[in-house]
Amino acid sequence: MIIPPYLTPGDTVALAAPARKISQAEILPSEKWLKSVGFNVFYDDRLFAEDHQFAGSNEHRASYFQELLNNDEIKAIWCVRGGYGSGRIIDQLDFTHFRQHPKWICGYSDITVFHNHIQQNYQIATLHATMPINVTEENRQSPACQSFLDALTGKDLSYEITPHPLTRAREFSGILTGGNLSMLYSLIGSPSDIDTSGKVLFIEDLDEYLYHIDRMVLNLKRSGKLANIKALLVGHLSDMHDNSVPFGKTAEEIVADYCRDLDIPVIFNIPAGHLPDNRALRMGCKIEGVFKDNQFIINSLNHE
């Protein structure tokens, strides 16, 4: 794996919208915050293009993102929000220059497309983290925002994990991969599909029916994605839905059931995903789970 250079004060962070549209008002708190901690911020009016729910046409979004990839003055690309749309442009992008001059691609949810595509095809680390749409004047000191800064600037990240009755805690270490479960499911069989063998797999999701969670985790198992992983980390599974005839299990119970015959650590309550406590994780870097003072700790390290 290749680790992009970590940022220092004076470096430039570009804002990009590869998926859903956004307004200038929605990104102003994050812009102000980045500048207050010493970074330059780059974007222009193209960021606010609209094409129904998208931030401009596929061609528009790909062209803007390509410019950011090729601009050596930009040290990180922070995707402003998820939604849907990154998969529609990923195959239009040319990563040739990016491979020679890597930079941090940051975001979560739909941005899982970038995390997986870049890790699988170019072996370059990326950053699963909060996005500008989530930053307000009031939450800039939150663990999610602070961990984003710490990750960008090269600090090791350490998170104490709240116990969960379904957790099978055991120490582990490995390269982190994964992201949003729905996106992982949608990428299987594509050029962005990930090889999970020998890695630590992270999943999270939002606003899904329980039967579809079952379908997606079953697919991960049947396609071999769970067969040889070192650990499974389960982040927020938020705002789940059920049918009038109940499915009969929670999202966490569904995941645990499919891991029952796997001799691996399965750690629930990872503080990452679609809730305010969405702390940064370096995808493609080493992550470890350790016991310390009777607590289970996840360390997202700044190296492979």
C-alpha cells in the first residue's frame, strides 16, 4: 500500500461533489473551520452545479474531479456529501497522475466507491471520515471532526469500543478495507470490487430494510468476502426498517448470525458511519484491536 503525504498547515484541501448536489451555504461552516486550523480551501462555482439530485451531469462531475486529481497543489480531496452518484463517474476518471502523486480522498457512504476502487486497483490509502455536509459551527470540536484532522495530519487514532453483547472481542491487526455495506454489495463483480482476503473488513449502513441487510451480508458470505478476513468491524447500522411481518432479527443479529461459524473477531459499536459520532478510519492502512486496562481499543494507524 502507498500512503499519501500527510498534510501540514498551509496545504490545500479541495472540496468535490461526485454524487449528490450541495449549496454554498451547506459548505461554509466546513470551509471556515478548515481555514481556522491553517489549511487553504479550493473550490469554484462548478461545485454547485445541479442536474436533478446530482451535482451536475456525470461528465461535469468527472471533469471537475479529474482536475482535482491532476492538480499537485491540492493535497486532499474532501467529498462534500454522499447520496448517490460516485459509481456513475468512477470509470470516467484517469488515475494515472494520481498514482504518481497520491493525495488523500476523503468521505464516507457513497464515497465507498472511491475507497474500494483506489485500494483495489492502485493500492493507495484513502480516508473514511465525516464530510462538509455534516460540519456545523457547533460541532467543529466533536470527535468526528477532530479525528478527521488528526487522520489528515498523520496522527494515530485510538477509539475505545463500547461493549456489545454480540461482540466477539479478540486481538487482531491487518489492513483495513470496506465501507458502506450497500456500496460494497453494489460493487461486487465490478472493477471496483475489493479483495478482502487477509484484511480487516469494516461495514456500516443507513436506512435499509432488515431483509435487505440479510440479503447483502448473505451475498458477502456467498461471494467469499468473509471467508479469509482477519476481523469484521461493524459500525453504525442506523435507522433500519422492517416490514409489517417482522423479519425477526436486528441488523446486528443478522450480521452476527452469518459470522457464527467463522473463527474471527467480530466487533460491534465501531464509532463510524451514519451518526454524528463518525470517526475517521484510514482505509488501506494498518488497523489493530487490542485489550488495554480491561477495555477493547481500536487503533487506526498512520502506516501500512
